Amino acid sequence: MGIIFKPSLQNEPIVRLKDPSTMNQPINNIFTIAQLGNEVLRQQATEVKNIQGDECQGLIKLMMEAVSEAGGVGIAAPQIYHSKRIFIMCSKPNTRYPNAPLMPPTAIINPEILHYSPEKIKDWEGCLSVPSMRGFVPRHNQITVRYVDQKGLVQQKELTGFIARIFQHELDHLNGITFIDQLESTKDLISELEWQKQFASA
Ligand SMILES: [Zn+2]
């Protein structure tokens, strides 16, 4: 089912995964997404120079498809083996995040956080690169962000709550950081199954 691996797309370099061990596997297989322990998740991603170019636009399209198939609310380019400063936010309620707010899928390019509210709140996060686990992660509740959108326009916004949380989680991926690194205690890490039992219907 993976759109990445349709033969018609395989001639385009941008849609080919760079890790040979994951080639020719469908995107809805969790292992097509870089998993914790893969070096690409620990690299500092590089700035995108040509936003209108085929490479950037193709990567955005690929990431939108990948996150939709995987049922995520966000995905960062390193998670599909491209160490570039791009992520997608696409919050909507689904089985992984039943209480997520609805927002249109949005490409965030060369993002930065200009201001953080002092207070942090803890809430549950999962990650497509850390399957079967959930962490109770402290994040700043309100942030002022600046990024370039898919059309190349600079955007500045205030984000709060769950959307601010996604932004911070995905920006961390561009800096080689996972949610596990942000935990206050290993006791704040639990299994996905246990999380479903205890919190999903809350
Ligand atoms: Zn993640």
C-alpha cells in the first residue's frame, strides 16, 4: 500500500528511502519509518534552501502520505531518512490520539521557536519512531514560532496546548532529540497497551 514504493515513483530520487534496509517495504509497515537507534534520528538536520524545488516539494508530499498512513499527528523528515529541516503537523482525532484537535495538514520548513511561555505541562506523547511506548513529557504550553510554509512564505504564530506540543516534539527530531530524552523520569515511560487501557478512553 505504501505510496513511496509505487513503481511509478521509484524513478524519482526524492521518493526513494535512503536506508537500503527499508527499501521495498510498504509505508504502513512501522519499520519503514526510522526507528530509535537509527543514526538519522540523532543527526542535526540541515536547512532547506530551495523550498519551491522538486526535492523539497516532493519530500513534503511524501511526508504527508507517510504520516496519514501511519496514523500520526506529525512527522519529521529524518523519520523517513531525510535529514532536512521540515516537518508536518496534521493533528486530528484518531485511534492513536483520540483527543487531538483538528487542523489541516501543514508543512513547517526551517522552523524556530522565538519565545516560550515559562510554564511547562506534562501530557502523553507517542512517536512513530518509538513504537509501542508512550511518555509523559513536559513541554512549554505556549510558544511563538516562525517558519516558512510550503509556498515559501514566512509565517509567525502563537501555538498553545497540544499543537504547541506537536511543534516542540517535531522540532526536536530536527535536532536529533526524541521524546524519551525529554522525560523527567523513566517512570514516565509506559507501554502503548497499558496507555490504551489507562488513558485512551479518558
Ligand atoms: Zn516523533
